[in-house]
Amino acid sequence: MLWPQPTRVALILALLWVVYVLLWTPGPLSLRVLGLYPKQAGSALVGWLATRTLPAPWRQPLLGGFARQYGIDLAEAEHPLSDYPSFQAFFTRRLKPGLRPQAPPVPGFVNSPVDGRIIASGRITAGQAIQAKGLPYQVAELLKHDGAAARFEGGYFLTLYLSPRDYHRIHVPMAGQVSAVSRVEGELWPVNDASTGNLPRLYERNRRATWTATGTGPCEGLEVAAVLVGATHVGGVIIDARWLQGQALPRDGGLSVPLLPCVAGDDLGTFEFGSTVVLLIGGPGAATWAPLQTDGVAKMGQRLGAFR
């Protein structure tokens, strides 16, 4: 039996699309196949499922199994497993009070905003930062709704990756005044090693939210931006309500913040599962700012760098 003409045309177009994606998506076969996956719809579904309330008898086995699978240290969680009503509540859990003290302030200090792994770092030159394996991206495009990205020229970038095992809350890295927050609608490619090493302009393409602040006190002379990059099944990149001042963050746009004071360790935002934070350090003091660590594991509150 022959397919009706419109159906045949649709099937041919679908086949051509599959061939195109498989041939032209860079990287390993697994990444090319992922190009066929409806990442936004799939991420929305996973996010919805993660917020469903788990029956009390299921919480210990399901959440405990997830914790064992990813090597999560449950001794650090603020509450026992049975107190988390959903996977999302567990993903966004807080740590026990006092577990991650902030490094003492020194001139120009910038502390790690997250528990994660530094996967890229370097100077921002000609408006570019490096994603991985020499792949550049434009800082002005990353900060899409910030018209003054040039203030980060000659500064520093640090990219911190959060795995599923990590604590998923993001914290303020410095002493300062918050000047703006924004959100960019985009794709939801994964941000693992295969993607960062093969997909050009990955951070420019993915959904993200940005928080920016001007340094005060020991951090005077610095401008810092924390860019929360989403990923597959990590559509939720949440800026803390404190910085929104009762306003709704646009789906693709920004809000000015009336220079609200912040201190290192304040809540900045949350990832609903885990992803990547790009930390940009700029301003007139950036030329004398230097990192203490350029790769490897970093814990929230650990000093990442300061004035030389």
C-alpha cells in the first residue's frame, strides 16, 4: 500500500533532517544522535516529573538510589532523605549550616560561588573567552542583555561545571552591589566534556541567566558577572527572588537592580539538577587580579583569586 503523497513528502523531509543532523553536528556519534532529541520538550518533561510529590515510603529507596548512583554525600545535606518531598527538592537541597564557610576577605577576593570543577580559565582577550580545546566564544554574546561587556576586557574568566553529585545552589562570590539580572532563552545542549570540546559557541547558544555586581570594600575596582548556563534536562536556571525585587525576570531580557548590597555567601540562584557557571571578573582592578586555582575541584566559599 502506497503512502498518501503528503505523508511521503513528510517522511522524506524527516529523513533528510535526520541525515543533515547526523552529518553536520560536530563531535562523537552520541552527540550527533542527541541533535535529534527534542531537548527543550524533554527537559520540560523531566522538570515536571522531578517536581511530583513522592509518596513517603518511596523517598528513601528512590532518593537513596539516586544518591548512590552519583556518589552524593548525604552527610552534607541539611535534612534526612525522608524530608525531601520530590526529586527537585532533593536536587536543590541546602547544606548543613556552617559546612562551607567563606574564605576570609582579602583585597580583591572572589570566592567560588558553587561546589564544582573548574574546566576552563584564562584572560578575556579581544572580547573572547575559551570554552574548551581552543573553542572561543564572545563575552558580549554571552552577556546578551548587558550593553557594557567591554568592562570585562583584559579581565578573567573561570568556568565551573556542576555534576549531578554536586550541591546545586549558587552563592554570591564577593562583597559588592548588585546592578542587573537577566535571562536568555536558548537551546539546551549538554555541557559535558563532549559538548564543550566540540560544539562551537555552546554557552552563547544555551539558555542562561546572568547576575552582575560591582565590588565594594575590599573588592572595589572589580566587576563580576555570574552566568548560569542551562543544559539538557536542566532548563531551570533560577536567580534568587531577592535580586528581582518582586519583578518577574523576562523570558529573554534583563532587569536593573538598584545597587542592592551583597556579601560573599548570600544566595544568588539555583540550578534545577546541575550545569555550569561562567564567572567573569572585570573592571579597572581586573588587570591586577590573579587566580589562585585554574583547574580542578573547587568548593563553595573557597577563594578563587584576589589582587596580586
